[in-house]
Amino acid sequence: MRLHRAAKATLPARFARLTRSQGPSIVRDQASATRLLEKAAAHSGVDLWKYVDEVRYGNFEYPSFSVQGRVRVIQIPTQISQSNKYEQLLTAAHEINHARIYDKFLKRLGYIRGHEEYWSVARNRGTQLYAREEVIVERTAQIQIRSVFEGKLSGSNLRRFIQAIDNSNEYIRDYRMRM
Ligand SMILES: [Zn+2]
């Protein structure tokens, strides 16, 4: 369940494009949630639509990646941070990384077995394998976001960035203990 790291060579161009607007994007509907996910995918050097068919925004309990029928869905909840764009990007990159691991299962095992394996009870919420994937996708999301912003921020942006990374580290620590 290992992910490729973002291709370093493409980072400067991406950085210029992605940091044009510094404020957090307001995520309030399907279109803005989709823009956030596209931006997070660009940070990771991937095309969102290779791994995801649909983005939903609504009153969900938490952000998630799921496959409904054959449709790969990322759900973004209304409670997503509106004040911290690094938090937003980490959330989005985290779910995209789940979608990428699912894609790897399909590539490795074929559509039917890969799908069954990915969603098997051995990998349900609460299992060690689930915790392991949580650690992997969050760590990868953190690497992706850090590689774009670290060392380039100051003032309130830097404070928000550090806050987002602190939260991320806490999340990783929490799931590490369940592995
Ligand atoms: Zn997750």
C-alpha cells in the first residue's frame, strides 16, 4: 500500500499556479468542493478524475472515499474548515490518497478481486489494516502539502500551516497506536 511521491521536478510550476490566491477557498457547494479536490490533486501531481468519478458536498459526518455501484465518490462535509486552506488541502489530499490506494488494488488484483479485497471486513474501520491505511494516506497528504508550502510562508499563513500540520501529526499519532 505504498504511494508514489510527487514528482519533484514539476513542483515549482505547480507552486506558482497553486499559490496565486492565498486565502482559504470557501467550500460551500459541489462546485467549490470539486475545485478544492482538483487543487489538492494538482499538489500531488495527479489528475483527480483518474481516481474519482464524483465529488459530493453535504451534511456528512466526516470526509470519505467510497465506491457506490461503480462510481468512486469523495464526500466533503459542510463542517470542513473555512478558515484554514492547509487544513482544507490536507483533508482533500487524504481522501484522494484513499482513492489512489483503491486504484492500486484494482490494478494489482483486477477489478472484482481488487474491489472485494479493498472493502473486505479485514480492512473495516477499527481494524489494524484500516489504521495502517489512515496513517499512510495522512502521512502522504502531509508530505504533499509540505512539499508545496514549507519554507515559503510567513505571518498568519505560517501560523495556519503549522496548526494544520500539528493536527495532522496528532491524527497520525492517534492511528499509529491502533496499528
Ligand atoms: Zn481516511
